[in-house]
Amino acid sequence: MTTDTMSKRVGEHPFVSGLTREQLTLLADCALPVGFKAGEIIFRENEKADRFFLITSGKVVLESGAGYGEPVVVDTIGAGDVLGWSWMMPPYQWHFTARAVEPTEAIFFASPILRRYCERDHSLGFELHKRVSTVMMKRLQAARKKMLAMHAHGEKLQPVVLQSPFMDQELDSSETEKS
């Protein structure tokens, strides 16, 4: 994919609406198109956050629970959303696990390169920081609403139900081993 084609594709995403042509060119320089299958883990909670994505189609759930029992869906995002904000804030570690729940297309950004661009072009860094801060607030509010629902209404949070084409194979092989 050419830089011009990637610049156009990046520029069509709502997250970057209003950025200058120069800023879009910098973003396109560290961008690649990617796809995820339904059930595919995009990144895991507590792992190194070295990328982020602009979702162009499909759906992704953000879940949390590492070390606290069954994971819980905190938010569901789709086309027009951004996936990943932890790449911008030290210690650059994911705060959620992201899993595609249907085939998903996205634009991948290599965040170490992008952070260097932001350090050189402070206007780009400021614009991305404003936009990422909005995403952080949305995710924080989604998590807060889940906790309030559980506390105020005695609701139980729905555990994550993993649907993987490999789980059937794993279940079959473990049952065979017991025999």
C-alpha cells in the first residue's frame, strides 16, 4: 500500500478528523492495514503496549480481570473507534485485553515511531493526546458504570465467554487424555 493510499485511509477515520495533511502523513508513515478473526486476541492486559489501532470494521471487546478471576467485558467498540491508549502513557502497559468478537479490520500504528514523531512535532503530540484522553475517559466511565450497576442493583457482571475455534480441539484432547 502506498503512503498516499495509507494517508487517505487514515484520514477517513473519525479519530483523526481535523489533523493537518502533514500530521496525517506522519501517521501514515507508521501505519499498516491489519485484520483479526473472530475470537482472536489483539493484545493482553499487562503486556507491553507498543501499538494502537483505528478500527475500520468489525467489533472488539475490552475485558479485564487478570489475576481476579473470570474476565469481565468492560466495553465493546467498533468501526470508527480507536483501540489502545496505553501506548501513549508510561509505563506503556495494556490495562485491558482486547479480543475481536467478529472479523475486524483496522489500521495498525507502531507506537515507538509515533511517539518519536510526537516528540518532534508537538502539535501532533498535543492533538493525539487530546483525542486519546477522550478515549481514556470513555473507557473509565464504562468501567465505572459496570461497577455501579453491580453495587447499586446487585447485578453480577457477565463473565467473558470465549469462543475460539481451538477450544473444541482442546476440550476433545483433554477428554481423550482422561480416557
